[in-house]
Amino acid sequence: MGEFWPVPDALAYLVGRWRVSRSVRDLANGAEGEFTGVTEFGPLPDGATGLGARETGGLLHHESGTFVWQGVARPAERTLRFLRGPGGTAEVRFADGRPFHDLDLTSGRHVADHPCAADLYRGEFTVHDSDRWRTVWRVGGPAKNLVLRTDYAREG
């Protein structure tokens, strides 16, 4: 891949609305799917970080669209919390507050791991420019063998 675009402040970069296109491939059986929709990064509701007195601010990430798996289309959505970390980084949490992964885009590229039961999710985040970035999650373990590639393009 070409050069990466450094991001000094992950939250400042992410804020706004993004078009999302995700491909999902099951390497075990060859099944494929795709998600198309939008992701919005907006302000967290007051008290939504779950950090109590050390609350540091962040963004609420809400993704919604259509997921097509083996020809069947279904509505899909998810919510994450992106909390402000040190030096322009972010800490990503699930909607219920459980930790997901860290995010440091200061070099324009970041790799994060998330263990999930016996499976391991390894995500690579790359920033192309001010309006485009990508994630590639590789999921491996006894229950899953997947590659999820997501492209984000800023709207407006």
C-alpha cells in the first residue's frame, strides 16, 4: 500500500458522517457478504463514557445500513464509543462500555488486537487522506476465519 496520512488527533479526524462499504469473507467456507451504509461520529451523551470522575470526552460512533450475506439482505447497525486517549489517540469501547481496542493514527497506520473468547481479531487501520480511511480485520481461531475490509469516505 502507498503512503499513509498522519492524523495528529484521531477524534478530530473522525468526527462527522462517512459512507461505509465493507466486504466480509469467510475463509473457511468461501462465503461472502457485504455491508453498505453510513457511520456517524458525534458527541457522546453526558456521562456516556462510563469513566465516572475521570471522564475525558469522546465520540459516539453509530453505524447503520444493509448487510447482505449469501444473497439475504438484512438491516444492520452497531454503536461504539471512541474515548479521548493521550496524545491524540483514542480508546474504542463497545456500546456497553467493555474495552474493544486502542487507536493511534498519528503515523497514519495502526494495528490493534482484540481477543474474543478463543478467537483473535487483528485490525489494521490506514488513513489515505483527509476524507478516506480503511480498516481490515482478520479474525482467526476455532470459531472464525474471516477477513472484513471496510472503506470509509467522508460525506459532505
